[in-house]
Amino acid sequence: MDIRGIDHIELYVGDARQAAFYFGTAVGFTLLGQGGPETGLVGQRSLLLGQADIRMVLTTGLTAEHPASGYVARHGDGIAVVAVEVGDAAGAYAELVARGATPVTPPRTWTGADAEVVTAEVGGFGDVLHRLVERRGDRADFLPGAIEATPAGGTDDRLLAEIDHLAVCVPPGQLDDTVAHYERVFGFAQIFEEHIEVAGQAMNSKVVQDASGRVTLVLLEPDAGRRPGQIDAFLTEHHGAGVQHLGLRTDDIVGAVGALGARGVRFAGTPAAYYDDLEQRVGKIDAPLERLRDLSILVDADHGGQLLQIFTESMHVRRTLFLELIERRGARTFGSGNIKALYEAKERELAVAGVTPAVAAGTAQGVGA
């Protein structure tokens, strides 16, 4: 299939306007359009947000029967649709279904004065769907006749550039089957795998990517034979597989974290001891070390170069979905080296404070897999 990248993501949320206020005021997204019953979107209210090449739809169900209502009741606010742009949506839909994808919504054409968009949907992982999007004409007309452009939407500060990846948690024993499904049905390839173990917790991770290299899923599975950790907590609170975090690439992570932090975005903290031997682990960093320490920005390296990353705290009541900001300086992996480094740094801090190893292990439970 001619997959050209991620067209947009759609979140099902309890209150689209409240969610849009957070993403607009705190994360710097611009309101680009909206739709509802008056524009032909039956039983829902949707708001379209954008920043640089990122498009995000926030949808709230207005009836109990709408899929968004059931999704939010079961999972809470979260990413329910990962839409990919294709050259031929109807052809891709037929091909995917023939390969074993679950058909959800057959091809539909949305026509406007200067644009035509064809969409279709198939099942992905858990309750998350994949929407196939074919665009012709004016690309600014997001969904002709259904989502109307909104002129007064704020300023696009372009702190964030594009969607880098989505991290997906699956229950124990489902990782290999999920990878095989994306290889067989969607034509993705596995590009990376690892087993991460720290402090009695462990997880398996495999990364699949489409041929264009622009759609990347980081698949995470807890090791059921080890102590429960963050992946288990997500699966419990989310009630099954889903998107744990959305990785957003930035060209200037220091500037982006500083700006978003000033607007109220809360980021996960990093022990000060993490930075004591940072350049010994990853090499010389082209950024002020003290500024990285002040902002809690993490650094990792692979054979291609370095990456700088940081995670937000979850903005949701279930503490499930959160965001990752990532600046790539040649690195193509996802910062797994930071898990062990963070845990060891926390151990050193607790040792200085006189905390016993047994207590330290329990205190650091939130840092690993």
C-alpha cells in the first residue's frame, strides 16, 4: 500500500472543548475547525487542532450510542483513531480486509468546492482504529462538508514539528501476535526489539514501521513473570491495549520544554544524580548541561547519534495517556538507555539520603518498565 505518513490522530474525550483548551493554551495547538450535528456529524462534536505538521481531532459523543461515548466510558480520554494518508483509500481498504483486517467503515467520499477526501476504517489494536485518508485538492479543507474551518484559532507557535511515534501497550502474551498482524496485514516491518529489566520489573518492546518510515509504533508488553510496573498499571487503568504516549518531534527541545512549562505543562522530574555521569554515557552534548538538568531533559545515544527527550505527566484522571517530546540528533531509537540510567540515579540519591536498598526499590517503582 502507498502509505504516506500519519494524516491525523483522533482522541475520544469526555469534553472536547475542555480538552481543546488544554492542548491550545498549554501545548500550543491552534483551533483549525469544528463540526457537529449542524455539519452532518451525527451524535458528536469534533474540534480540529493543528501545530506545524500535526493534526489532532478531539471528539465527544453526544449520545450514549456514539462510539466515542462507549470508548470514554471504558478507557477514559485517549487516542481512538490513528489515521494514515494513502494514495487510494478504497483500494487500500479492500486490500487490508482481504489480508485479514477487521472492516469497520467502508469508503466514503467527502466533497467540497476545492477538495475531495475519501476515508475508510479498519481495526488496529485493542479498540483503536486505523483510518485510511485519501486527499485531493485543497489540503487545508480537512473534511469537506463536515468540519468547517475556524478563522480565529490562535497562533501556531510551531514548538512541535510532527508525530514521531506512538507507544502502544498490549497485554502479556500479545506482543508477537500484534507484530505479526502489522507485518502480514499492513505490510509494516519490525525494525527494533529489546528486553528491558530493572528493579524486578521487565518489559519486552518491538518497533514496527511502514515502508515510508513515517508511521512508527513502539509496542510494549509487560513481562508477567516480574514485578508489575508502569505497563501493567496502564493496562489496568485503561482496561486493555491502547496508546500509552504520543511521541512528538521538536527541533528545539530546550525551547519547547521551557515554553510549555511556562504555560502549565507538567513534566516528569529527573533525579539530579542522573546528570552526574551523563556525558560519560552518551558523549559530548551540544546543549548546556545545567539547562538540561533544570528542565529534566533526558539524553540517550545510539549508533546514529543522540536524542533528547522528556515525558509529560498524564493530563487525564486515569493517569494513562501522556506526551513525549523528542529531538533527534541522528539517533533512530527511542531512549531505552534512559530507563536503567534513571533507576540507577534514583538509587544513588536514595543512598545519599540513607534509604535502605529494600525501601529504594519500592520508591523507584515508577521509574522503569
